[in-house]
Amino acid sequence: MKNLIVNADDLGWTVGVNLGIAEVHRNGLVTSASLLANGAAFADGVATARSLPDLGVGVHLNLSDGLPVAEAAKVRSLLNENGEFEGGPENLLMRIARGALKTEEVESEWDAQIAKIREAGIAPSHLDGHKHVQMLPGLFAIALRLAKRHNIGAIRISHEDSRLRTAMAHGDDANATTVLKQGVQARGLKLLAHDAKEMATRAGVSHADFFCGIAQTGAWTNAGVANLLKNLPDGTTELMCHPGYLDDDLANSRTRLQDSRRTELDILTAPNIRNLVASQGIRLIDYRLVTSEA
């Protein structure tokens, strides 16, 4: 059986992103989304999720962008001088290596993020991380502990399968440099948390068998996604995506993923892509089914 979870990251980033995720769920392949508890459009993201009962909704754990959910005084090591999260995985990794990032504060902040989403009436289907922060040294164990505390049955393990990365790169020469750079990052994530699957299994937290989407983030092509679907392995694969509509808030926000969100939306709703899912016998699911079948 070939199962596919198509998870849209960044629900709650802007209203345009929320609208795009809803569109691709209703008329395309998206089965799952992950919600930013501190997103600028969090309330609209919650309303979007509530309007889509078949959409699995997870928590997009964040240490990179925006304001904390926990009281700032209790998570000082996570914030810059303006009281905001700052920096991607490389910055966070250096701070972890220097001992400048207090893991007890990470746990407090992530606990607050999960609690906020639960208090909004959403039972999270899984945990994942904004910019894959959950995979950094010492942080995956925290995410697992919080999954158990909040009765969340699944977690994303950002170990991109090399065969799927190659399949998705099919016919993509224009973005070769970007894909190569992000492919190196994907390999680095595997090294940072090489034992993540074993840790999750020991903790009793489910995960997909395969994962892809890192190398092609912001560089999708219709041909690449089509080739991925034709080469999907037996088992459960998660395909990470970032669909959305480019509104003013997105254009003015701190993200490189802007025009690419509409490209992903168009690909995930394209007739040839939807037809391939049917012809290849692919079952579209979300993390709730992964947990129930574990």
C-alpha cells in the first residue's frame, strides 16, 4: 500500500497562506497542515482548520520567527534584544553548541505553543518543526516528551529519502544550485538526529516511513512532483509543501518563500497530478491514520 501525507507547513503565517492551504486541501492533494501558534494569522488559521474537518492539523514548533508564546522573561535565551525569535537552524545550532540556548526554556516555549493550539479547540495530529528545528541536537527528545505529555501520537522525522529527493528533482535544471544546497542541508539534518526513528519508536510516537521536500523547498516543478508520485515506495511517505497566495503580509514578512507558494498551489491542484494519485493507487492520508494504524 502506498500512503501519502501531503503536509502544508506555515498555517497561520498570513491570511493568504491560510487561503492557499484551504484551496489545496479542497481541490488538490493537501491532507495535513501544521499550525504556527505565534503566527500573525493564527486566529484565521484556527478558523480555517475548524472549517476543514478532514484536514489533519499538527503543531509547527517554532524558535526562528516572531514573538514567543510563553512569557518572555521565562525564555530569554531564545530571544534577541527585541524580544523575538531570530535565526534559522544554523544560528540555533551554533547557540546550542555554545550552551547559549537553554533546553528547559525550549521545552517551556514549545509546551506553551502546543497548549495554545489545544486551547483553541484543535487536537493536534502530529508535531513538526519550523525550519526543522525539532531535529537539532537535544531538541528531538524534548519534542517527543511533549508529544507524550499532550497525547500527540505522531512526529515528523526530517530524514529526507535520497531516492525521493532524486525523483522529485526530475527535469529541474533552472533550480539546480538551490536544490543542491538544500540537499546538503537535508543530509546534515540526518546526521544531526541520526537516531530519531529509534528514539520515536522507543517513546511510542509514530512517524512516516519516508519523508521528502527539503531539497526542493521553493523550487517545485510539475514534472518533479509527477515523477515523485510515479516512484513512491510502499509504506507511508510525507511530502512537505508550502502552498499559499501572495498577499501583502506575506510579501512584507521575513520569508524567501513567496511566489513559490503559488507555484506549489498550482502544482498540487493540477489535473495531471491529481490523476496520477488515482492511477498509481496512492492513498492520501494524514497523521491521524498513521497513529491509529501503529
